[in-house]
Amino acid sequence: MFAEYHSSEKSAALSRVLPAAGPRGISQTLQDTFARHAVTFRDGNTLILEGDECESIYCVLDGWLALSKSLDEGQNQIIDFALPGDIIDPASADGVTSSVMIEALTDGTLAALPYRNWERLTKDWPELARMSHLIEAAKRARRAERMLRLGKGTAEMRVAYALLEFCIRLDSVCEPDIPSFHVPLTQQQLGDYVGLSSVHVCRTMRRLTRNGVLESSDHMDIRILDSQALARLAGVDPDRLKREIIPQI
């Protein structure tokens, strides 16, 4: 599941994710703690199965993770994607078992902090508790937006919203004029996220391309050619959405 983490491999990951140093030197202190619990994962790894016993909080330092649930018949629904900076507590209300399956979509690194350690850290560092609260609030906001479109939106609205959400969450690599970014997903995985078949996703992406809204190539390399049109199809105001789903840390 996990591989040993060597600090020389991804030294920039910790400083990129954790808050900037404050008057008490929070950044360095937390970096040291996170580094001691950091492990790497590989594309295709299953970190935890739905129903497994939970032992840790996962803080994503690098890479993409998918959180999903499945029916007994095998149908899968991706609930969310965890990106660098996200904090995952997979425990259900019983505090013991995982409510989701977590799988790696890329190679990456996370800090697996046992619950006891996490409780001590958030008590000693209120800044970390505040950061965790804002990340959880952002998670709720984006899930609510997507749930609305799953229940009431067209295929175009669902796909447009998902792509706009990815672009906003990947803002550091999105160019202001013609945003471009890569999502490490197959069309089936995107379909599992927006509640569509892979065939329906393919048709919708082709229609968005024909209409000059975006370009897609090489397994989900995305260029948004008409941001306003994409936002209209998604049914959102991008500035408002950004305020709601990007934690102001």
C-alpha cells in the first residue's frame, strides 16, 4: 500500500501544503511532524477499503486520491477527489470504520497521522485546527454544488461543473487567459464522478469541443477556450465558486 518516504524526494511538498510560518514558527514545527509520518503511494494503490478499520487522518502532500463508494452489484460512485492540501478523515460516525474506499490515481505522498497525534497537534496548534475546519467547509461546499447538478442538471452541466471545479482547485497551474490543466482520470472515472456512463461523457466532451468551449487531448489534458461559456453551462459564477471551495488559509 505505502512505500517509505524519503525527505529528499519531495521536500517542497510539505512547505507547499502547510501554512506559512507564523509568529510561533508553525510551518517548521508542523513540517517536522508531518515528515515523520509521511509515506508515498503509487498509482493504483488502495489505501483503505470501505468498512475497514480507521487509524489515521490523511493529509495529502502530493498526488490525487479518489474517495468512492460501491454497491454490492459493483456500481461505483466517486464521492470526491483529494488533492494536495486536502485533509481526509475517512471514519464514519462510529469513529472506527471507513465510510469510503480511498484509491490512488497518481503517485504521491501523504502524512498518515494517527488520531491521537492529530488531536494533540490541533490542540497545540489552533492554526492547524482552523485550517482543517476551512478545508472541511470547502469540501462540503463543492459536494453540495455537485449534488445539485447530479439531481437536477443535464449531462453538459455536470461535466462543465466538474471541469470548472478542477480548474479552480488546480488554480496554480491554470493560465489566466486560456486555462489548461491535466486531470489524471479516464472518461469512466469522470463518469463515476458526475453520474454518467463513459459513453455519455465522451459524447458530452465532443460536443463541448465542437462548440469551441474547450479542447481535450492525451487522456484529459484540458484547455478551456471559452471560460464564460463553460461557467454558463455549469450554472455557476466562477468567482463565487472559488470563494466557496478554496479555503482562505
